[in-house]
Amino acid sequence: MAERPIFVPVPDDPELVKELYFRLPWHPGFAPVQKQKNVAALHAPAAAGGYSPLLEVSSKSTEKLGQHLSAFHLKVRGQHGEMPLECAFQGSKVFERGGPYTDLYSADVRDAKRDPRLRDSGALIAFDFEGITFPLEPRTAFYDWLYVNAIYPHREWLVRLNRYAGFTDIEFNPERSVNCQARSCALFVSLMAKGLLETAVESPEAFIAMITEHRYRPRQVERGGQRALVSHYVAGDRKR
């Protein structure tokens, strides 16, 4: 058995994005069919809990929309031209002993993610994308900013995302990673519903100020024995 999250847009709540964990029987293996079995195994208990339909946001999705919204497929535009979002993210990392490694902007997506310099350069201290520095706090600010900007030009077409109760990324393991494309997609839906997309893409400073104002912080919550990690955009010091 394993536990994996679904990400639910909650635009009318201070959270904006809620993470709920569900247990599923895990099908090991790297074949796409095994990944898709895990997606179905996650979506089933979520549907039983009232969260349906869900969209898998990854290259393993059975829906074209989910595949096109993956970080491997989405493109980011910048001074270096157009690049995959994943390459922009990995190539912008700044470490104690190196970076940003901007040559990764033009690398193969999978090679960029596995580049040994990302492991051998010490602790991550910041992100630097084309001269714009992003801090490590709020924790997912840089990744979310890249993601929202990448899909913002398609916002009118992406109104169709409103039909989904939530989003998943079967490759995301919260014990190993912080950033998740499914969470960023859910954030986009909430910002779109609240009319905050224009503010979000106005500038990196405006985006960081917006999420800092809401004080984004993940929290561990117990609900009826079901572990739930809730991504909070909490105003002030309000406790939940």
C-alpha cells in the first residue's frame, strides 16, 4: 500500500489549494501501464470520498489534456528562447557551490532532471531565472510562478479545468519532492476563479507578494484517521 495526494482547488477558502491523501494498492514498475494502474488506484478511493472526476497531470495521464499540462510538455518563454518548464526549473537552481546551470535550458528534459551537478553542488540556496532571483520561501513560489506563466496564454481554453474536482500527479512522492505540477494546476484554477491571474503574471515580485500576503504553508492535519496535508494560503496568523 502507498499514500498519495490529490490537489483540490478551493478558491472560496483561504487555503486556495487543499491536499488530501488516500491509500492505494501500489503497482511497482516503470512501464506506463503500471503508472496508469496506480493513477486508477488513486482516483478510485478519491471518487468514493466525493472527489470526481480527477485529472492526472503528467506524461502518464490517459487524457491528452493531462499530458499537455505536464512540466515535461509545457514551455516557458524567456531571453534564452522557449524551453520546457522542467528545464527552466532545473537550470535555474542556485547551490552553495554552483549554479544556475543555464546550459540545462536547452538539454533533454530527462537529462536536465538527472544532471549530476544538481546533486553535487551543495545545498540549494535560491533560484535565478534570467537575472530574477527567487527565494526558497515561500517553498513552491518559483515552480508555481513558472507553471502559472506557462499556461496563462491558454487561460480561455483552460476554463475546461473547472469541470474537475481535483488534480493528481502519480509521479509525485511528498517524501522526496516539494514541488508538484498537479498542485500548481490546482492553484491556477483557484487564481482563475478569483480573478487573480493577471496579478499572478504581472511580475515575479507581484506573484511572490501575492502568495506571501496569504502566507502559504503546508500543514499536517488528521481527519478521521485519514492523513491530509493541506496547502494553506492563510491570511495573517490565523490558525486552522
